[in-house]
Amino acid sequence: MSPANPTSRTISPVTLIAAFAAVYIIWGSTYLEIRLAMETLPPFGMIGLRFGIAGVLMLAWAGLRGTPRPTARQLGWASVVGLLLPFGGTGAVVWATQYLDSGLVALLVAMEPLWMAVLMMAWPGVDGRPGMTTWAALGLGFAGAVLLAAPGNVLGTGGVHLPSLIVLMAGCLSWAGGSLVARNVELPASQTVNSGLQMLVGGAALCVWGALRGELQVFDPSAATWTSMGAFLYLIVFGSIVAFSAYTWLIRTVSPTWVSTHTYVNPVVAIFLGWLIANEVVGPRMLVASGLILGSVVLMTLGEAKKHRRKMDGERALEPESRGGHKDDVADVAERRRLAGPDLLGLNDPADSVVQVDPDALPLASESLSPAKHVA
């Protein structure tokens, strides 16, 4: 395959707007939809079936396309990542949503890039030494979490359910750890197979956990409302397929730093929808904590972007053209370094897919959150 020209493809503004709307609004709305689905459906069984059904559909699609089967090693690592991401990460979101407002859950999940930075400090082979900006961002984020968890009447409102806060932070650590594992092990080459396996394994584990908690004994199918069933179908179709497909397409098409802005927008959407539809209370404590947590994520993004630019400037000095090489060699280097993620459903053949990616952009939230990703 000849080197692709990153600028040879014109992207329709309408398509870009639709894709960003899916990632911003649909992903932000999944927190409320989880709460609505849990009103009459078993929490872990519901979310497990959501991932399981989506995983089966994706693997079936891959089979119809003749995608090669994964090796035993790839299957094993995909299973590990599935346990850390959908089971550990989204499972914690489901547990916390039983006790916390959906907007608050989304706000706390927005701290995930901070937990990623903490894990990278000790990750083997990763230069995760934090600078002053990183420490400042971590301090702001933890200050917001402490404010939310503070007992008593602070700023006119009471504190949150502390066990839920702890479980949710553990879930964020699980997701961040799974994301690091996914970037450092051998996973199936097909993104469809990779994501499908992770969702299937994570979904099965969630269903088993729900059964162990006795959800099957207390679940009454006749009590399930159309609201809960509609939210469940919404999570499968829109949360697990449409928005996730839009996300992976955006990663291939535009600067990953643009895509990473969903980390800031999702909590705003979740808080607004929770207030508008579910009458969730947004008090002064919540507003101040929101400013601290979202500010910490923005600060972390800016600091990591600056660090990434310095690294890229150093790499450019070693590129073929700077050493007198041919321009075609430079194009080949640019192709190999493209910050691209594969099409989720495998609809675009890499041989004829030419994308536009800014090599100076930092794949912060978009890469730090694995492509099986952050589907809340």
C-alpha cells in the first residue's frame, strides 16, 4: 500500500457536526438512560445484556465479513481488558447510579484522565513523571471530589453517598488500568472483533455478578415499564453502536484533541438532562465541584498537549527530510505515525480509507480511554 495523503479527503461539515453531536449528546445522555433503565430492570443484568448483545452483533458482523479469528493470546488479553473496562468501569457506574444523580456520576467519571496520569507514574516503560501542571490538575480534581464527599451542609447542600464515591473512583482506576493494558498487549487486529470480545466478556461478567446478587430472584418481567425498556434499547443501539462508531470515525478523521473535548461536554449534558428530565438537584456544592473537576481536566489536557508538542518537535529533527532524505520517505513516516483508530464496524477498508489527522495533536482522552471505551 502506498503512503496515503492525509489531506486528500474532504470531510463534509454536516458529517462532522453529526458525529460530534453523537459523541457529545448521546454519550452524555447514557448516564440518565442507565438510571431510567434501572427503574424496573435489574441493574447489572441490564447493563450486562446491553454489552453482551452489542458484542454478539459486532462479532457476527465480523464473521460475515470473513474477519480472521483471534489467536488464543489475543483472546486472553481481550478478555482481561473486557473485565477491566465494561465490567470494572461501567459496572461501577451502574452501582453508583443507584445512589447518586446521573449528572454527578458523569462529573466524577470526567476525572478519569487524572487517574490515568496517576497510573502512568508507576507504569513500566512509560515516562509518566508528572510536572507542575499535572500536580496542579490532580490537586484541583481531588479538591472537587473532597468537596462532594464532605459531610454536613456545605454551600447549602449535603454531601454525597461516600461508598458510591469510593466505588466510582475504583471504577475509574479500573478503566484507566484497562486502557493502559490495551495499549501494551497483543489484541485482535480487527477493531470489530476486539471491541466485540471485550463487550461480550465484560457483559457476561456483569450478568454473572447480577445473578450472584440475586437479581434473577427479585426481577419481575411484568413490572418492566416501556420507559425502562426504551432506555435499554437506546443504550444498545445509540450508546454502544452509534455514538461509539462516531467516536472511532472522529479519531480517524480529525485532531484527537478535538475528540477529547467530550470529556468536558458529557458531564454538562448529563447534569442538564438529569435536571430537566429527572428533576435532579443542582446545588451550589455541585456547581463549585463541577468547576474544580472540569477545570482540572482542562488543565491536564493543556499541560499534556504542551509536553506532546515538545516531544514531536524532537522527533521531527530525526525525520528523513531533515537528514536529506526523499520527501516520499517523509510521507511514509507520517503514514506510520498517523494517530488513527480503526472503523468500529469495519465498514472502511484501510486500503482505500484516507483520513485527515493532525500529527501535532495530543490523543489525550481519546487514546487514554481505550476504543472499547468509554461507553458509560
